[in-house]
Amino acid sequence: MRSLFRAELQKYCVEIRTYYPDHIVDLVTKFILFATFFYGFVRGAGDSATYSIGYMYWIIASGIVSELSVGISFEKQVGTIEQLTIKPYPFWLILTIKTYVVLVVTTLKCLLLLALIRVTLPIRFNFNVSLLWILLVSVVGFTGIGLALSGLTMKFAKTASFESIISYALLFFSGAIIYFTNMPTVVQKILDVVPFTAGIKASQQALTPAAPHLLPVLLWLLFINALWFATGYWIFSAMFRNVKRNGVLNNY
Amino acid sequence: MSAYYRNVSAVLEGDTNTYWYLTGLQNMRYFGRLKNLREAEISNQAVGLLKTFDLWDARDQTVGEYSRGMRQKLSIIIAMLGDPEVLFLDEPTLGLDTMTKKAVMAHLESLAREKKTTVVLTSHELDVIDAITDRVLVLEHGSIAYVGRTSDFKQLYSENKYTLTVKGTVKTEDVLSDGYTAKEREGMTDITYSTISDDDINRVLRHLLEKRYEVIAFSKDSSRLEQIMEAFLRRKDHNHA
């Protein structure tokens, strides 16, 4: 497992080094978006900590979703995907390790972005170690969603094209722009069991003076994240079996 | 399943099995780790294989800078990491220049002979199949049309045709047989005997040499798989008609 993590991490680092302008552009774009929303919606009207958490979760979640759908689409086009499916490690495990590598790198990018924001904008951040635990649990659910998207991208070439819609939908439901409490009750109930939003809510609560005990929050999060991972894994496995039997669709 | 994949490797679609933004060595490390090989094992095998396949000097170049032949060789090298027992290759010599093609064929032969690796390859290039395979499986319309030793296949579908290439023009009375076709090209004559016994072809050869003709080439159709495949397909078409 360590060997697999090392392989993926080193490959991803070389990839970042090769395509570094893309990452700079991404960082600058995310900064501009942050500043736009901050000055447009949040400053003076809302809670900047709540906003920042939602925004950072969105960056991490959209990074994972992008890697596991656009990344698979790229592997399909260049022809390396078949190589990954015939290795001693199961393909889902390779993808899960990729997710955690993306998590590490995206978190570093988030920290860099936060530093940039801290220096340039009138905003303060609070940090609590609970945030880290909540994020680590939430990633399990993201991985499930990513696996499901990978499976669908393997089979249907056009799935990756919807990545932007998913990404911006995640931004909408991150609570960064529209607070959860301002959303319809039905939507709020649904968002309670979505790992992404449940993680954001738990993180926001952890920063309040009347923060609930971490353990029950984490157990609940663990439950819904495990459920989402299992569902994502099931979709991925069904798609993978289908692809192995009938081949991938390469009609773009 | 994990043990199965540890002992099996594949090169699919030739030159699209590697990451172009990684160097040759980085690709080897990445795929070696995915095979769960130890770092020292990867390094040792990488040195040997890169040198054998003449890629040592290009090990630190990104694959994007490689020629098609170099990428093909790198794909085969990566597939050979960890000494798999079975190696599947899809069109391993497609689009390669003559020298690289010969080098790849020689390496595959030595892999099978020296390391006892079972190499299963698919190819439309019959000279490659002819040169390096022991057994052949012919697919036709998705069904197995023949499976067995390559030499047996050639014998089975041989039409006992002989081709002689002689310098200059050959007189009709020196051809010594009725069932033949002759074609002159660039100062040479190609004579093809389609129905002739072994004894008679020997007699023809002896006669031509006695008459001081210079015989440039002599071959039987069963010596070349390409000709046999043509005969095989013609026979199939004929049966369908």
C-alpha cells in the first residue's frame, strides 16, 4: 500500500511540475472567486469563518471529483487506463489512493490560498483540530462519489463533460454563498446526509462557542460517509464489470 | 486474482501504455511500484532492461520526446518488469522501422528462450508471426479457423508452389515444365511452378545450373507464412463460393 501511495504521489508531483501554469491559474481563479463572493455576499452580512469552510470544502471536493472523472477520461484517451486495470492492486484501490494523493496536494493548495487571503483580505480564520478529523472522515464519502463517477466515465465517454456542473453545484450547496438556514427545509434535510455538506455543517458547528461533542458528530459522519462510499463502490464495480465484458465506449 | 496479475503483463496498442510527461525511468518506477516490486528490484531490472533495449541514454528524457519505436520498446520493458510468466502483446511491431522491428523481435525471442516467458502476441504482420512463433491461432469472422504449430499450418495449406529468381532471360526450353508462370523485371526472371513434384523441381534446378544461369533466389511457398495465409484465405473464399 505504501508503494502504491508513493507511486501515485511522485507521479502527481511530476504532473504538477509539468503543468504548473494550470495550477497557478487555478489558484488565482480560486482567489478571485473567493474575493468576489466575500465582498459581494459575505462581508458585513455574514460569518466569514462559515464562508471560508464551505469554500475550502468545495475546493477539495471539486478537486477530487475532477481528478476521478476528468483524470479517468484522460487515461482513457491516452490509453493508460487498461494498464491500471491489470495490476496486482485492485483498480478501485488505485483510484482511492489517487483520491488521497489529490487530497494531500489540494489541502496544501488550500493552505497556500488561505495564506494569500490572510495577507490580502480583511479576514481572520479560526483553526480547531476537530476540523481536520471531520475533513478526513468526509473524504471517505467524496471517494465514493469519485469512484461512482470514475465508473461512469469508464463506460460513458461524456460523463467527464458534466464535471463542471457537478463542481459548481457543489459550490452552490457548500453554504458558502447561500447559508444552509436560508435553503428550503427539504433541501436542508437532504443535505444533512450528503457527506460534503454534512462535513461543512459539522466543521461550522465545531467553531462555535457551543460546539457539540466531537465523538457523536464523527460517528454520524462516519456512518453516512461509509454509506456513500459503499454506494459509490457498488456503482463503480457494476460499471467496471460491464466495461470488462463489453469494452469501453470511446465515441466522443 | 492478485497473484494472477503479478504473473501476467500486457502491452496494448503499442505506444500508448505510458505517461508522456514522465521520463522513461519514471514510468518504469511508477509501473514497477504498481506491480508491488521493491525499489531495489525495480532499479536493478531497469538498468538491465534499458541497456538491453538501447534506451539507457534516453532514460531521463520524457516519453513525449521518444520516437514511436522507443515508446514501443519502453512499453515492452515495463511489461517485462517483475519477470512475468505470461506476456500479452498487441501488435508489438506495428509502425516500427525495420531495425527497431528486428530488435524487438530478437528481444521477444530471447525472452521466450532464455527466461521461458510465454509470449502471446496478436499481429497482422505475418513476417513477425512467421519469425518468432511456435504456435499460431488464426481467427476468421470471430471464430478460430486454425490452432496449432506454425510449421504444421504452413505444411497444411501449402500448394507446393516454388519460386525461382534467375538473372537475365530464361529460354522457354530451359523451364522444363508446363505448369509455370514467368515474369521479367529489372534484368531478372521470376518463375513460379504451381504443380511440380520435389523430384522435378530438383531436376529443373540442376538443369538451370548446368546451363550456367545465375539463380538469385529459390523458395517454396511453405517457407513464407504470408504466402500460406493467402492460399488459406483463397481456399476459404473458394469453399464459400
